[in-house]
Amino acid sequence: MDANSAAVEAESRESVSHESQWALIAGLQCKLSVGLCVTNFRVRDLLRLDVETIIDSHQSSTSHVPVWVNGVRVGWAEFDVLKTRLAIRISELG
């Protein structure tokens, strides 16, 4: 076996090993959060919250919002509508 073949084989083993490591944790639950900035929100506003309260975020519906997984920012998204539900569309990871 030449050096090039050995390198390709080692890389292949490493890739399989890397994939199997992810397979071990792929089913774990994690918390995905999206940040929406609401400026000038005060405690009195919090105390007045009720079902169907609408809060103006002064943010455009096409603005990018940060996305966190377990408290770590992993990317950016924008709001979208999926049938009758509000959704996010991931626009950037990293």
C-alpha cells in the first residue's frame, strides 16, 4: 500500500468514526431558541401581559434573528409562515 492509499484509508476510517460518534448523541433533546428584541419593555408591561396580548417588537418581519441551541448561538434565521403557523427559516449557520 502506498502512502496515498494509506492516507485515503485513514481518512475514511476517521470519517466513519466521526459519523458514529454523532449517531450516539443524535437522539438527545436540545432546546432551540430564537431571539426577538423588544425595546422599551418594562416590568409594568410584563405585569399587564395576558392571553392574546400583542407586543410590538419594532422589528421588521424580514429581519434576521439569532438562533440558539442550549444557550449557544448557532446561526441566524428569519420569520416565515408555514400554512397557518409562524415558523423560522434558517438563513445562516455558524
